Amino acid sequence: MIGERKVICVDMDEVIADALGEHLSRYNRDFNASLTAEELKGQWLSDYVPVEQQATVIDYLHSEDFFAVLQVLPDAQRVLRRLQDRYEVYIATAAMQVPNSFSAKFKWLEKHFPFISPSRIVFCGDKSILRGDYLIDDNPRQLRLFRGEGILFTAPANLEVTGFRRVDNWLDVERMFLS
Amino acid sequence: MIGERKVICVDMDEVIADALGEHLSRYNRDFNASLTAEELKGQWLSDYVPVEQQATVIDYLHSEDFFAVLQVLPDAQRVLRRLQDRYEVYIATAAMQVPNSFSAKFKWLEKHFPFISPSRIVFCGDKSILRGDYLIDDNPRQLRLFRGEGILFTAPANLEVTGFRRVDNWLDVERMFLS
């Protein structure tokens, strides 16, 4: 349809929600450590920590309250609100990997992004099912599955990844889509 | 991509899960009635019943156990399994209207359709976001939003609807896609 607005799909974890920050905070509390995101360069926390700590770290994701307490990444609210004026914006998260996260993720979005309609929220597995022009995601596997243009949102685990336009933060998103 | 398999999206309620049957069963129990699907022709149960009963009927959907106990519609398992041999099959349900249904719907699919990977399950609001060739759904509003071909699955509330290819049951789906 001529003049139809473009569709932007936006991932949750590490893109609008600081899941890594909460992972680190729990890890540092449980193991009396002071690990930072910078030290992880290119690795998931569960791959970085000693093998005897891995089960604990993986369990963070499955705790009922994990998703409820995540911080919002800087400028995500303001820029997403602005994007809605010019694009059809959907939040698309691969929630099927952690089925007990559904309610917490939904409530988190209601709390921090009340201006996004529930009809624009998608819990999926494989992001190839999304009909969108752009997907902003930190996960290169999902970006490759997606059929529109994948935009890589920088996270410690993807610093070495190439082949996508990259944004480091929401100010970069704002420049890319709204300037 | 030449030779790529077509994508079929399949709705849950009234297409693979007998939500209406459970609605009627609860209604008949609570109001000592013997209402059947046939008597509803063209109306939702909540529109059909006297106004003083509407709140009760609408609340059925929000009860924690509603989705857990739904029956599977005849032939849905066998035909969906066969469809997977020739198509990319996704289950796509508008779960965002009833956020406390997420877990029950996921568990119901695990129980009755264990051969469908969690990566092929989508909880969405508006089905315009699905990138699929076909959507099999009983809701004409969702079929109009969808960008592929909408296939109307017969339910009492859609008997008068035209403008779509129609299937009355899973044997019809089998004939349409597998013969």
C-alpha cells in the first residue's frame, strides 16, 4: 500500500530492558563479586563464570521475579514514543524459551511502556514469523531469521558481530529512524 | 526463495481448542441450563445471555483454569502433524487480550500438541504482524488484518461472514492443503 507506515519490531532483553544488569547484580550479590559488563566482552555471563557457578546463573532467568525488576535502558521510553508517531512499532520478545516469564514481561511493559498497546506486543520463538520492515535486536541469530532488515543493538555478547547496521543505544536509534 | 515452504498460521480458540464448548459447559452448570452451540447462531455467548448473566460469562475467560481444560477439536492433532511435513506451521493466538492465559495456553499446547516446537508458538495481539501465507482463524477481524490469505474456520459466531475461503472442520483443512 503506498504511503503505508513502516513496521519496526523491537526486542526486549538488552534492547529496552537491562537484563544483563540484573544478571550481574544477582551474580555479584550471590558470589560476592564485582563483575562488570565490560569484562564479559563477547561472552554470555553463563559462559564466562566458572562451571560450578553456571547453574545458579542460568536459574536467574527462571526466577519468577527476574523480569519484573529490570531497569529500562536509557532513552528507550522517549525514543519509542517518538517512533510511534512515524512507524508501526511492535515489541517482539522470544519469550517461549522461558515460559514462566510471560506474565512478568507483560506487566513490565504495562508499567514502563504504558503507551504501547497490548495489541502491539508479540511473544514468539523464532522471529522469522514477524512481518516487519526492521527488527532491532541484540541477537544475531534472530536478526538472520528475520525477513526485513535486522538492526543490531550493541550488547557485550555481540561486539564482534558484523553484517548488520549497528546501533549502540537509543540515541543511535533516534538518529537512524527519526532524523 | 524458490521452493521455500509456505507458512500456515493457526489460531487456537475455536480452531484447535474448544473454548466455546467449555463456555457452554460452565454456563449450563452455573445457570442450570442446556444451551447448545447451535442456539447461538451468529452471536457470542456473552451477547446471547440475559444482561444479568453477562459478567459471569465474561469472567470464565479470566479464570486461571479455563484454558487448561479445553478439549481438542476433532482431527486437529492428526492434520496439524501432517501439515508440518509440507508447511511451516505456527500456532498464533491473540493472547494479549487475556494476559493471565499465557501459561495455561502454553501448557495446553505442550500437552496436546507436543510435536509443535515452542519456537513455533506466537502470542500476539494484532495478527497483521504475522508473516505467513495462510492464517486459519475463526475471527474475521483478525483475518482482515492478516496480510496473507485468511481461511475462515467455521464457528457459531461467523456463520454469516463471507469473503474468505471457509473450512468447517479439520477434515476440510486436510482437503484444502494436503490433497
